[in-house]
Amino acid sequence: MTQVKGKKVYLGTNTKMYKGVADTASYLEELCRLTGDLSREALELFVIPSFTALESARRCAPRELVRLGGQNMGWAGEGPYTGEISPKMLLEVGADIAELGHSERRHVLGETDEMVNRKVLCAAEYGLTALLCIGETAEEKARGLADEVLRTQLKAGLYGLGAGGAERLWVAYEPVWAIGEHGVPATKEYAEARHDTIRRTLTELYGEQAGQAVPLLYGGSVNPDNAVGLIRMENIDGLFIGRSAWDARKFNAIIRDVLAAADG
Ligand code: PGA
């Protein structure tokens, strides 16, 4: 089935450990200039730069055009957590999205579902949008465990999150095997099937209406050739893009293609 016409689409990027202050600023200035004519009623555009670039990023990109987020967040407002960034610090520099549980945090830096859960609850407490990233590894996929892994990551990651917190929740499905230079993008059919599992799990947890309202984004080697097919799927509300969005012109082209597809 195809997506409801005129539905809002969520398009964003995480620049990982690549762009510093100057590169982030010039990227955002160009992105705002290129997309300034697009109505934000049908588009939620967001960029998640490095922590050090956030403050100047906010000055370059008006909030009405681009929302900003942190690539990670500590699980308390303040405390003895050397090296962590708190929700209050993110809010202070104008970021209101916390990307939590990205595959690289889980699989390279050792974050567990329990740690991700604490962060999700803390983001909710401080009124940030939690962008919870989940996804199975290649091995789990090969063993037919993808849906079980997604259900577990959701139920463990959202444990204790009430209806109020769920109102500001976004979920990104990012299969580990699809991410990065050696990743193979999921087909739109495979992604939609996993999104359907995620949707059902969210409606189990939060009821039909609240579960349907959570934006579900697909990420993992999204590119100019597969973006439109993915966004047309019923349960794919947005795309969370890495490499293909790090050039503002290339991202702008994807944004325009996706908006045209979502609209008709
Ligand atoms: P990619 O990254 O689009 O470069 O595969 C996606 C991500 O890590 O979110």
C-alpha cells in the first residue's frame, strides 16, 4: 500500500563524526537557502551535527526551517558523568531532538537497551524528542530474528515511557547491515514489513491512536535512487539519511523528490 497523500514527511541526517563547526555552518546555510521555499507544514527537516557544532548551527539555521538534535545524550539533567552531554545542555544550545541508540552507539561503543532506555526516559522528562534507533544485525536477520529483535529493542528501550513521552517519540528503523559504506539498503518491501512490526508493537504499547501517530523513519544507505520508493510505503513516514545527505545540494534534490512523491 502507498502512503496517505499529503502526510507530513520527516527527513533528516546525522553527520556522525565528520563535520566540524565551520563545515556544519556552511552546510546548514546552504541547506536553508536551497530549501527555504518549501513549506514546513508537510516537511519536518532535521540535522544532527556534532555537539561542538550545535551552538553555531543554531545561529545559521532558523528553527522554523531546521530542527537540530544531539547524536547522543546522557541520562540525567546533570551529574558526575564525565564526557556526557545532558538534555539541559542540548536545550540550551537550541537542540530539541536526542538521537538515541544509533547502531554505532550500540555496536561500536557498547550501549545496551538498558542504557538507551534510561536516555529515552530522561529525554521525555526534559521535553526533548527522542529519536530511538533500532535495527537487527546481519546475523540476526539471517536467523530470521529481525522482528523479535525489533520488538525487544522497542519494549526494552521504551520501558516505563508513558503516553506523554510517546507523543514526542520518533523511531528510526536502521538495520545494522544496511548502514554505511559497506551497507546494502533494505528493499522497500523488507523495510515496510519491519515498519509494520514496529507499528504493531507501538500500538500494543500505546493504543491504536498514539501508536499510529509515532513517526517511523527508515535509515541505512538511503540514496537518490531508493528514497522515493521507500517514502511511498504505508508505514514509512520519513528517512534518516547519512552519506547521501551530507552534501546540501544532493540532500535538497532528495527532499524535493520525496515531497513530490508523498504528495501524489
Ligand atoms: P548511511 O547512514 O545513510 O550513510 O548508511 C545511515 C545512518 O547511520 O543513520
